[in-house]
Amino acid sequence: MKPEELKELAASLPDTAPNRVTLPLVLLRRRDLGSGAFTVFGDPYEEYVLVLLAGSFDGTFEEFKEQTHRTATIYKPQISRLLRRFHSLIVIGFGGAGLNESSPHYPGET
């Protein structure tokens, strides 16, 4: 992980975020959600951070939790911008349906 990317990440997030984010940030390619679709593999705070950095949300974590009831989908153009900024901090994986929802950190829908 590059120190300059770590500094940029810390500067781009709310003050409490650097202590709550586990690195690397993992994105799963999800063909079942359509072309160029990715989801975050991690807890809801890491999902919030990636959606915030991708420019898809502008608010607090509490607002994000209230407005989001399912896994956020991030698309290829946003992923490309994130990788240009934080190449050493993001890992891309390939998965299928239900992987993120089975995480013990994700409350999901019942």
C-alpha cells in the first residue's frame, strides 16, 4: 500500500473513518447484476466509504444507513476513477449472487 494513497484516503474521509476502515477495500465483480457491476465485500462502513469516494453519496454514515436497505452497486466508470486514485488500496474479486449478503457484517434484507 502506497503511503501517498493512504494519506489521500484519510484526507478524503470523515474524521472517524480512518479508524473504521479495513484495508484493502474489496470490490466484487457481479455479472448477475449486469454489465460492469460491482459490490463491496465488507461491512456497511466500508460500503459507505467506497460509495462516498465514488461520488454516489454525499452525507453521513447514519444517513447512508437510513437510506440504504440493500447492497449498493458501483459501476465500472466509478471503479476506474477509484482505481486511478487508490490503486494499491483496492482489490477486485469475482463472485456470484449472495456473497456479500452472507457476510456476518452485512445485515441485509430478510
